[in-house]
Amino acid sequence: MKLIVDELTEEKRLDSYLAEYLQDFSRSKIQSEIKNGNITVNSAPVKTSYHIKEGDIIELTLSSPDSIVIEPEDIPLDIVYEDEEMAVINKPSGMLTHPTASENKGTLVNALLFKYGENLSDINGEYRRGIIHRLDRNTSGLLMIAKNNKAHEFLSNEMKKHNIIKRYYAVVRGIVEKDEFEINKPIGRNPRQPNKMCISENGKESLTKVKVLKRFKDATFVELQLITGRTHQIRVHMASIGHPVYNDTLYGFGKMKIKTDEQVLESYQLTFPHPYDGKNITVEIPYSEKLEKVLKYLNNASL
């Protein structure tokens, strides 16, 4: 079994990281496997306290079988692009990208297993079959899916080199004054609230490009391009400059008259080199119902 650490994974201990995948193994068992050399990083033995980094390749030769079973579920998929190597899925708001230790039903992976069966990459384990990158539960939009490990490795490498362009739409609080600018602030885990990220001197380098599309009475519609892809990057960066994403209660948006399911943020465009011939492909989707609802309300409120 082989795992590739993606850029959304903050630096954490190797044993903690593996505990998320190997549900049939205790933390002490995982530590024992590392000490015995059955788990290596970049083809070299490491300590249990090793902190993983983006791009690390973890290889596992375990003394007992990994019997994780994620059940296929007949959940409709909005397939925006597809060929023999990969697919691009429009993930709805409210859906987890992949199962977790506490939630293993109703996720995108459950739906992918029903649609594609074994025709999905398994380079990142059963919990993330086909998954190259992720979106937060309440962030909707485009996700690339790999149908085999070769395509997965190619696209993961292109993402690491920042050759994949990811653009988002968001509505944020207040009037953003500059038409175009960059936010370059490192992001790390919030020490007081483990479910949150924050701007941190010890965090990972994080860069977001921002472009204003329309200003309303007390809100701004923006396009964002992720140069890096940290956990909650857009939400943390926009909150850090006083413009949290609309209805993002985790990062301090506050209450508004129009209700939606959490943050009004969606991945609307992906440009990526194809794994077969390297030619660039651009995939784009129209506004979601959630975004249209908020924009209509803001337009009417500004009249």
C-alpha cells in the first residue's frame, strides 16, 4: 500500500496521520510497524515522531491485513468531464469528499465506488479511492478524480508544481476596495480550536489571488485563484483581511437575513494538463443555486 501526502494535509506525526487510514490498527500497533521498518517514507525508515510533508510517499508492508471496507452507494453524480484516465465531478454542498473515522456513508467516495467500482486509483487507500484533492463539506464545485494510479500520480505531481489552476467564486462581507490583489500569509492549525486553521508564523506558505467581480451595498462578489491549497485557505485568508466568506460561521461571518448552508464558496473552474498527452483542459460550471440565491438577494438589496 502506498500513500502520497497531499498539500491539504498539515504537518503532523506519521503515526497520527496513519491512524486516520488504518482503522483496524491501534496507534501502538502502527508505531510498532514503523519501528520494525514495515512503514517507510520516501523509501527510507523513519521515527514514529516523523512529521509528514507535502509530497511524501508513505509505503506500508503490514503484518496484518487492512480490512477497511467502504460501501458503494447509489448517489447521483454530476459528471462534468470524463475519459478513460480521469473524471471531473461537481460535488454538491453538504457532501464530504471522503469518509472519516466517524462518518463513512454518503460521501463522494461512496458514490464513486458505486459508479466506477474498482476502476479508481487506490494510491491513497480505501478511504480516498480516486481522490486527488478535496473540498470542504459545504464548499461545492469541481474535483478531479483519477481512474488509475498512473493518472493519480501525474495529476498529484502537477498540482504540487502548481500547474493546475483552481478558481473559485465567493461572496464576502463588506466592500473589498482593491480590484485585484494577493494574500500571502502562512496557514497552520489553530492551537486553541483544532477544527479551525489560522494565520501562523509556523504555518505553511499560502497564496491566494483575489479579483473583485461586483460590489454590493455591504458585500463583495469575488473570484479567487488558489496558488497553494491549504485546508480552509480561502476562508482563513479572507477572514484575516476582514472579509469572511458569506455565512461562514466558523470564521466569523455572523448572521445575515438570507440563509444558506454555511459558506457561499464554490470551485467553478479547473485547468489541468491531461495525464495522457499533457494538453491543457479547462472545465467550468455555472453558478450554483446557493450562489444565485445570494447574488439575487444582494442585487435586490442594492436597488
